Amino acid sequence: MSENTGRNEIYANAVRAGKRTYFFDVKETRKGEYYLTLTESKRRFSKEQGKFFYEKHKLFLYKEDFEKFTDALEDVIEFIKTRQEVIEKTHEKDEQKKQEDSEKQDNESLKGSSFSNLSFDDLNSEENKTE
């Protein structure tokens, strides 16, 4: 975090998230009003130029939209968290059912087979008889 980092930057904060970095910059308009610039920056490699470059995406958010933006952001985050839990539970149930079905299938295939109940002692006694 830093303050007064540029000619119209008032405050800055950065979040590193894997291969991406998110920059939160508070800037000031000519009229003295603050606004937020969100920048997503990803380091990429250009095969054509043979060097790295930064791909950036920017979003400008003005104070009159903060509340609506915050409400919508919280809403979609809650949706993802709730939905993700449901999806994960569904996947767990699917995996458990697949495992149970596989075990059931294995058991059924063994029932239909004509295996004899033979022990090592039986094998040993057979060898002794032929000698």
C-alpha cells in the first residue's frame, strides 16, 4: 500500500494472485473527485517478438457507483460460494456412486464365475500324490 504515488494517484494497493496481479489505484479527477481504477495484469510471452510483455485490463469505478458495484460483487461472490458447495457435494455423491457401482459390478461378476475354492494345502497334496 502506498499514498500519493503519482501525479493524480492518491492511494495504491496490489494483490498478487498466481500469474496475475490486481492493482487497486485511487486517483483524482481534475475536479478533485476520487475514483478507483482496477487493473488486472498478466505476464505473457510473445512468440513473435521473443520477449515477455504485460497484458492489462482496466476498469474505472466512480464513487457514485461504489454501492451498486459492491452489492453486485458481494452477490456474485455469495452465489459462487453457495453454488460451488452444491457442485462439490454433487461431485462427491457422483464419485461415491461410481465407486459403489464398480464394487457391485465386481462382486456380481465374481458370483457368476466358476472359480473353485482351492487352498495351497490342496495344491501341495496334489503334488505329493503324483510323485
